[in-house]
Amino acid sequence: MPYMNGLNYGNCRYIARVSFLDWVFAGKPRSGYLHQVMCRTRAEFTLALRRCRAAEEQLRADARASQLANKQHPKAFWDGIRKLR
């Protein structure tokens, strides 16, 4: 299952994928129960993925902030910024 920073979004992806395939197998209805389930599970997966990416970016920002706050190795911050490019 896919993980991002220890956060599992694979279960949401699996459920969304199964719901999508059920929706396709039913002929891609534009309304009804299968359409609602497909839309809801896709939205839940998208939200979980967005939260994982935000958590990952927050961890990177925290690491950069701690490098900047480190007075013993002030060059470490700029070395890290240079690596981002």
C-alpha cells in the first residue's frame, strides 16, 4: 500500500478504485447510488492524498526552520536550500 511519511492513503485509493470500476461496469451512470459512492470515495481519496502531501511539506518546512535556527552550523540552511534546486 502506498505510504507518504508514514501516513497510509492506500486504503482510500483502493476503495476509490473499486468504486470507480463498479461505476464503469454499471455503464457510468450519471446519477444514482453507484455514482454517489464513486464521487464520495474519489473525494475522500483526494482529501487523504492532499493531507499526506501537506504533512510531507510541513515536515520539510520544519526541517528547514530547524536548520535556520541552528546557530552552530549556519551554513547548513543554505546548503539545504541549494539542494532543493
